[in-house]
Amino acid sequence: MENLKKLSVVITSYNNQKHLKKNIDSIYQKFAGFSDWEIIIINNDSRQDIRKFPLDFSKVKIVDHRENVGFGSGINLGAKEAMGEFLLILNPDTEIISGNAFDVLNEFSKDESIGIIGGGIVNEGEKRQPWSAGKEVSIYDLIRNNLKISRSESTWESNEKVHCDWVAGTAMFVRKEVFDQLGGFDERFFMYFEDMDLCRRVRGIGKKVMFFPEFQVFHGNGKSYDDKRLQKKHYYDSMEQYFGKNHGQMSQALVKLVRNIIIRK
């Protein structure tokens, strides 16, 4: 029991040698005043040996999988090794900006019904990243989103904490007992929509999802992908998977239709 931690930061790495050092350095810097945490890195890349990276490994545990099994599957592997009461799921191409991670954990302590809390994700120019939190997505929303009039914009642009339907897995705090209870991410999603699906299942067991914009994280936006066509394929494949799983076959067929229309543009 003495090895238990308050927080386990879980990171899946694939093709991230250029970005991982900034990511890990930012964690050490912003968590400097605390001792009750650990970092778990899942290496999904057969071409890289993370142990040779110029990192501070004093709080790092490496899960050397060396096969690109996708984001959700990688995080699930790391979560099995985690000793924290809470998980902070973090993209490798992110940097933590604010030093208030443990304020987020206090939100869990104040309300036992909260299952997930997402951070405020910013990009270049410190502008809030679109699609970092929002409302449940329907076919109607796909059409609105393509017209750049999303119902979720008021959520991700909020400057105050707010309950919502989903938050991005880019920077996501989760109660580990809830994550374990649900079996983690659905591994049928290789990349994208696994976070939305997890949030939906968390709400399905009566837990809340919160967006906490004061915890700020910079995100470099998809730096793991060299092939943008493959990135787009994974995105739309996961979208179809999400709608088929959560909204039925008719919705999945409509998503395929919308996908074909968008791709032809």
C-alpha cells in the first residue's frame, strides 16, 4: 500500500522523440511542489528506445510495448501499471502551462459524483483549441460542425468550470476506480472518439464530466502523424465506430454518407 500515489500521469508515445522531452519537462516543472505522483510512458513505437531519450527518469515508469496499438489501447496498458488514485491522461505533444493540477483533484474530493475532468487546451497564440469539450454529438451536429457553427463552442471557450457531455483525452483526469470499472477506453477505437465514448459511459453510470479551463495545457495538434491521409482515415473510421456503437446502424450509415460528401469537397 505504501507505493500508492495520488496521481499517475499516463502518456502513450509513438513517433514523439521531438516532443516528449518538452512534455516530461513541463510535468516536472509544474509538479515540483508535490511528491505524490508518477509518470507512466507507454512506448508504442518499435523504432524508438525511450530509455535513450534525454529525459529525467526519476519518476518515470516505461511500459515497452513497441507496437502501435493506438491511443486507447496504449493508455489501457499504462493504467494497469498505475498506482495513482487518479489518472491524468496526457498527449505526448502537450506541455502543461499551469501549476494547478492538484486544484483539479480537489474538485474530485468536493464532489464524489465527478468521474472525469478535462483541462483547457490551447494552441499557438494561446487560443482555446476547438473540440476540447462539448455536447453530445448527433448527425445534426456533424452538419453544423462542417459549417463551423458548433453547439459545443460555448463549452470549450468557457473561462469557468462547467459540466458537459465530453472532454478531450488530450488532457483528461479520471478517477482510476471509475476507469477500471468501465474497462478503460474501448480498444476498437484506434485513434479519436475513444474519449467521447468513455465520457458517455461515465455519464451512463451516473458520474459527471467537468471542463476545468483553468488547468491549461498547450497542444501541438497531431504531431504523431506524418501521413495526414492516414490521420483523416483514422478520424472518420472512429467516427463511424462511435455512431454505430452509440446511435445505431442508421446513424452509422448517415455518417458514411456525410463522410463521402466531405471527402469529395
